[in-house]
Amino acid sequence: MKIPFSPPDISEAEIAEVVDTLKSGWITTGPKTKLLEKKIAEYTNTSKAVCLNSATAAMEMTLRLLGVGPGDEVITSAYTYSASASIIHHVGAKIVLVDTVKDSFQMDYEKLGQAITEKTKAIIPVDIAGLMCDYDKVFEVVNSKKELFTPSNDLQKAFDRVIVLADAAHSFGATFKGKQSGEVADFTCFSFHAVKNLTTAEGGAVTWRDIPGFDNEEIYKEFMLLSLHGQSKDALAKTKLGAWEYDIVYPAYKCNMTDLMASLGLVQLQRYPEILKRRKEIIEMYDKALEGSGIVSLKHFDDESSSSGHLYLVRLTGKDEEYRNDVIVKMAEKGIATNVHYKPLPMHTAYKNFGFDIKDYPNVFDMYKNEITLPLHTLLTNEEVEYVTSGLKEILRKNRNVSLEVTVTSDAE
């Protein structure tokens, strides 16, 4: 068998919707993007949503909306992809990384509190694999540090505390204590990249909770300015008779979503309940098959949380990087594509150059060194899931036998 890691699940319905858009003569930001924004807001129980060309853009534009910049600090997890932290650097603020809790992919909330200073403007918790963070603890921490918060504009004053901006690239469709991802954090940013549960090929979105004293429509308009060069009218608005003229309010950025991308998203959102259902079925099959194997897998469902089932993370307990990497190669030899989520930020050149050292994040390193991510997507058949788990268990069994032989031979000598 050849089992890819995460191919997009595209049906004839998505293809037909994209063809319809191509034939419509409107392929950039237009009516379908606006409709997708409306549908996402409804899905996440929020007043508004903004669709952009990536979750990275959504997070960066949110920081810019909030006025975060030079002299400020923003905290995020050391166990994440670069986008969570690079956007902090993009706006000129200082990146502050915190370790995870021991034996957990979630940031250490006690250390999060210790990292907050008078310069801290925002925290970017990271929802990993489809599971939302414990936002009760996040808000408990930021509220306990309110006296340190020094707002630098009216929007920051409206919060009167450190602002919580969720990196929810993995958690669209997840819930925490009965609330949808998107309605829990102050701002929430989603990814619709090709490998995500719901894809627009590239793309992302941002939602936010209502902010006292601020009109959601005005916040939406500010996102539009930020994402379209600071132009006072988008292309759709300029099509109205005699409405060619526009203003550039300030030199901004270019990161809008197109109707071609939104076409995919609209159909994917219609199919999403079935997509989530199938992902849960696969997770349950993995859990059952790997039970008692010595492999520790991330638990996606409990009384408080329901995962979007984006990634299936397992740890080869007691093993190191070399052992883990050997298993990945042997899985590939069986035709099974696997991955690692993630190589911690302090281990990358860019972040070493910022002065980060993985030795300062021992729990992060312990989570990374023996983590493997198994294929999890809705094109997997039950037979392929069984092939993945039996293949992994066979590799681990053979490795164990080789290890025993080496030990016995060494003892005999």
C-alpha cells in the first residue's frame, strides 16, 4: 500500500463550485468570499468573520489591528510551527516563548503567568492537533496579571488586560466546554491550508468576540483596509456605476482571500459534519488498535473537549530522536507517510539566532524527541488504518527483539 500523509478531500461538488466561479467572471475577492465569511461567523457563533489568504496573515493583521509593535512583547508556545511566532517578529514586537507542561503539548500556564510583564500585549495559545487549549486557565492567568497591563490605544483599553489571540490553525470545528473554537478567545485565527480538515487550498479566517464600545462592522472594515493595501474600496465595491474612485488610507498589506478559494470552502463547510464524523471514527480505530502497545497517543475527546481530529500524535515513550527517526524511515519503506509535529522553535536556526536555546525548554524537547504523527484524513479506508497500525506495531516489535538480542549477546560476552 501507498498511504499519503494528508491529501485534500475534494469531491465533485467542490470542483463544480470552482467551475461555477470561473464561469462567473468574478474570481478574486467577491460575493463567494463574503458568503463564506457569513457562514464561518454562523458556524463559530460570532458576529463577524474575515477571510484572508492564510492563518499567518490573519494572526499578523490581528496584531496590527491591536496596535502591537516595537517595544511590546507577545507570548506563545515553544512547541508550535513558526507562523505562531514569526508574526510577532513581523510587527516588530519581541517573541517570548514558554515551555509546555511536562508530558503535554499545551503550554505551561504557570510559566505563562511568570512570562507576563508590563510590556506584554498579547498571548498566542496554540491549539494542537485539533484540541483547544484550556482557555479557562489562559484567561485566569491574564486576569491575574491585569495590574501589569499598560494599554497603548483605545482598543487595548477596551480589554484592560493582555489580549488572547488563539492560533486555531488546527481547531476549526473543535469545542471546549460546549463552545466552538472561534467564540472562546478574544480573537481566533483559523487555517484552511491544503492539509487542513477544511481547505480552501490556501487561506484562513479570523473571528472575534464582541468588544464593548467597538462596532463589529468598523473592526471588519479595518481588517479590509489592512488586507487590501489600505484601499477604501475593494474590487467588488468599485464595480458599482461611477464608483471607480477610492482612497489609500495608509500603506497596508495584500492578503485577501479570492472567490476561487472561497468556492472550495463553501462546499467543504457543507460537508464538514461528515468530515468531522469520519475523522473521529479513524481516531477511535487508531486508539483501539494501539491500546496496550506501549504507544501513548494524544486523547482527542473527553467530557470537556471535542477535537476537530486534525492530527494523530503518538509518542514512543522512553525512546529518543534516533529511534523515532528510524521508525519513520521504516514506516516509509512500508509505503506509510508519517510526520513530526513539531520540531520546536528553539531548535531552528532563525530562533537560535534570536537567542533561544532548546535547553531552556526541557518539556518541549521531551515531547518532540519521540513524537510521530500518523496519517489522518478522510480518504483513509478502514483497511488502510489497520495497515498503518499493524505496520507500526510490527516495526516496534522487531526493534524490541533486536534490542533484546543485543542485550543477551552483550551479557554473554
